[in-house]
Amino acid sequence: MSGAPHNRANGTGARFPAARISLFYICIFLVMGVHLPYWPVWFAARGLSADDIGLILALSLGLRVVAGPVIAVSADRLGRRRGPLVALASGCLAGFALYGLTDSFWSILFVTLIANALLSAMMPLIDTLALQRAPLDGFDYGRVRLWGSISFIAASMGGGWFLAQVTGTGAEQIWGMVLAAAALTVGAACLLPGERRSPGIDGQTDVSRRFPSSRHVWSAALGLCRHRQFLLFVLAAAAIQGGHAVYYAFGTLHWRQAGLDDSLIGILWAIGVVAEILLFLVAAPFVARLGPAWCIAVGGVAGILRWSVTAFTPALPVLMLMQCLHAFTFGATHLGAMHFLSRAAPPGLAATAQSIYAALSAGLVIGAVTYLSGVAYQAWGGFAYLGMALLCAAGALAAIRLARVWDGDVLAAQPQSAEAAGNS
């Protein structure tokens, strides 16, 4: 977690930037480690059906399509990461606090839209900051990002153990744990390293000089969205990550219905993340050997196997083995996506490209799949995982195609300069 020392001359802005970024990953994944596996339990304790839960999660994911890019465009236009992250973390804490005032489906939906939109908008910004500072400060993105995974393990396992000790569903305890973790995230955001001024945080010119207005950022972003290879990348990564929809939304509920207690369920979630951490430890040689597109393809192939077997609720040892494939279904896909974006995104569009990917994948695709998974799980139970296997197959094919057509270079030409734009 150590980082390069502070250098006032080049504006690195803080001592030990890798440690500060790692701390933020730790805190935000404490939130996710409780929220992701156990929040559907909180919903169910409030009397929501599987259809209701699927609809709420799908709509909140769909909001990312709008909220994420808008926030990222502002961040790229200003050339800032820390300030927006502090604001988003504070808003997320306030959003989770509002759950204490909810008493109906519509109020829960409204608060979920706010909290989840702000929570999800933080990930593209922190990933952008980490990826851009890694070569400048001499640390490996994967080894910084793994602290988030370690934190997720601690939260999911600790949350499962804690809930096993309390009576009832533990809904209020779940809410309290999320609130505490969200408060820590605000503090970690305040400690993030500052942005470089000149040269810019990506080692080139200042973002605002390249994009004199938000309109220019949006124009460049739309150009990226029309690029066939970028769309192929989004299709591949989004399909494979979308394959986790049933697991994320109904994994805990399904395992409870299968007779597993909360402590064991926490261990199952943790096994997947432990495998992910092991992959992140060797992230640099793994990506260097395969390349971003083939990393994504590996994730798709692993997803076909993982979800096909999980659909039949296998014996516990087999289920644990399938959880180990999370290293590839999520880990390899995520590494491939992050390194693709760091190489392919036009200069000055780093956060915007990250957010467009998150909006289209985690918002549009995963949102739609999450809603359908609620319907499918209501009708077929665990066999809904078979649909996730088919989705991963589509993603693997798209990734293989991407590996054949992308040459590893930036996808779009540099947008016109501020001076040229002013004369146009």
C-alpha cells in the first residue's frame, strides 16, 4: 500500500498516494460488502417480493446510464477527482440515512435510486485516479485494487457471522453496518491524493485546455460511443459482468432457501473474492501475457461453466469450487476492461470513458438483466442461472472478436483543440 513520496514540483499532491487510494478502496468496499449480499434481505424484511426487489435494483442500475456520465463529464471538464469523490461519498451517506424514513415501496424506490446512483458513480472516478497515477507514482493498479476485495471479504464474512448471532432477519443491523461504512468512506475520500495541475493527471496537458466546455467533452464522448471497437468492448464486458445479475440480486436468498446458514453464505461470498484477490496479485503479468481483450474472453468462458453448474444447486464442495471461478468471471473481466480503457480512451476522456462503460454495462445491460432475473427467479428459482451462462457465452464471442480487430491503440482521434473549437 506504499506510494511514492510527495513531490511539490510536479504536483502529486500527497505523500503515499497508493496508500491513500487503497484506503478509499477499503472503505467503499466495506459498504459494498454488506450492501451487495445482504441488502436484498433488508428489502425482503420490509415486505418486498422478488419481483419488487428485481424492479428496484433494475431501476437503480438503469439510473447509472444518466447519472454516471453526467458526473464523469464534469470531472473530466474540471480535471478533478478528489472533490467529486468527497461530494459523492457525502451524498451517499445521506442517501443511506434516508432509509430510516422509508415506509413504502415508493419511498424505498426513491431512496434506492439516490443512494445507488451516488455509490456507483464513485467507482469510475476512483478507478480512473488509480489507473492514471499508477505509472506516475510507481505502483501496480491490481495490487492497489485488491485492498477493496480484501475489504469486501471482511464485510461479507463479518456481516454473515454477525447476522447469524442476531434474532430475526437482522434488517436494522444491516442498515447500521452500511451507514458506518459509508461514513468511513467520506473520511477516506477527504484523504485522497490531489490532482496534478501541469502536466495533467494523465501526464499530458490539462484537461480543460483540450475541452473548453462540457459540450466539447460530450461531443468527444459521443464520438467514442460510435466507435465500433468500443461498442464491441462494451458488449463483451457488459454481457459477462451482467451474468452476475442473479448471483448479486438473489444469491443470498437462494442459498438461504437451500438451507445454508448466514455464516456459510458469507464464506461462499468470501471464497469468490479470495480467488479474485489472488488474480489481482498477479494482475500485471496476467494482463501483459493475455492482453485486455483475451482477459475478458477468459471471464466469459469461466462464466459459462460457473453459472451452468450453479443453476443446479450442487453439493457444497462443488459450489465452493464454482465460487473460485469468480477470479475470472469478475476479476479477469474487470482487469481486461480497466486496461482496455486505460489504453483505448482518448486523452482527457479517462473518467468519461470509464463512466460510459459503467453506464452501458452496469446500468443499461445489468439493469435490464437484473429486472429479468427477478422475473426468472420468481418463476424458475436457481435455474435462472442458465440464462446467465448464455449471456457469458455471448460476451466471450464478442471478446474474441475484439481481440482480433483491436490493435491496442487509442480508439478515437484527439478532439479539436480549444483554439480550433473557438474558431469553429
